[in-house]
Amino acid sequence: AQTVTQSQPEMSVQEAETVTLSCTYDTSESDYYLFWYKQPPSRQMILVIRQEAYKQQNATENRFSVNFQKAAKSFSLKISDSQLGDAAMYFCAYKRTTSGTYKYIFGTGTRLKVLA
Amino acid sequence: KAGVTQTPRYLIKTRGQQVTLSCSPISGHRSVSWYQQTPGQGLQFLFEYFSETQRNKGNFPGRFSGRQFSNSRSEMNVSTLELGDSALYLCASSLGDSEAFFGQGTRLTVV
């Protein structure tokens, strides 16, 4: 069975600084998707970034980028120039690419605090 | 384009009662999934529907059920509520093999 592990329950970062959130996963499959979702106090899960496992290039979305290490089964999120609005719970998620399922497996989350 | 809409936003129920939660997916999305979020267990997959058929089910008791209508709207039902069912219930919709878009959730409190 696939598992997703986030070992950092809480992280803090100064405004304008850079922070990296860690995520490791376990799977026997070779093709899959990985995601980072953000959940602010409003509770709505917002997609931050996605990575297809077959792509070697790391995904980037503005200030957000990932370090995808397929062999190590590691998928970390780097937030550059942190802003107060980045404060939220961040969840790493895994999804198989096998057609017929849209089931996500989530990590336990990392609470990010941004200090002014 | 409207997002995923979940109703109601908040519910308070008594042990033993039953509850129905509703989810309207993004227009054109045919897949709807449900998740339970609690502080202790995190986000756990409940079930997924595609074109009115349940394709996957998580490890939850039979008290948890769901259905999907021809317009892709989905409902989930929890019967004989227990205190441990208190949680945030999140619905997500997807278009094809893409990322899921989540609603704001329904906060269920069982007293």
C-alpha cells in the first residue's frame, strides 16, 4: 500500500525568507502524481503544485518549487520570499495514474507559520 | 466558473441520528470524492464516484454511504452517528486524470 509521510508537524519562517517542507512516500508503482495542497484557516484545500513522476524536471509555480527525487521517493516543497498569506497547513499527496481511480493519499500535514 | 460547493457548511447532530451532506462539483467534472479530516487521523479517503458509480471505497464502516446523481452532484450519508464521526468532511471533484479541486467542507459536530 502507498504511504505518504510528512515528518515536520510545524515549521516557522521569517517573512521574505525561504523555507522547505519535506515529504517522503512509498510506492511500488513507477508512474504516479504528487501534489502539494495548502489549507488555510478557511479550510479550503488549494492546489499549490503538482508533479508527474515520469517528468524529470522539477515543477515550479511562481515562488513555489519542488525537489523531486524519484529514487529516494522524496518530494519537498520550497517556498521562496515567504509571505504572510503563505501561513497554512500544507499537505503532500500521492495519486496513482492508473485509470479508474482518483483516490488521493495524504500526509499528516505541516503547519507553516510566517513571522512578520 | 463556480467551484466545488458543499452544503451545509456546519452541522450539529445528536448521537444516533443520521445526516446527509451534499456536494456540487465543478461543471463538467464527473468524478467526486469524499474525505474525512480529523485532528487524530488526518485526511482519510471515504469513497469516489464517477458517472453515478462508486469506483473506490475507503476503510469506513457501512454507516457511511454515498451516491451520485446524473448531474454529477453527490451526497454522502452517515447513519447512527457516533461522537467519533465529528469531523470536517471534504468533497473534491476532478476532470479526467487531473488534480482534484476541493470544496470548503462541512463541519459536522456530533453531541
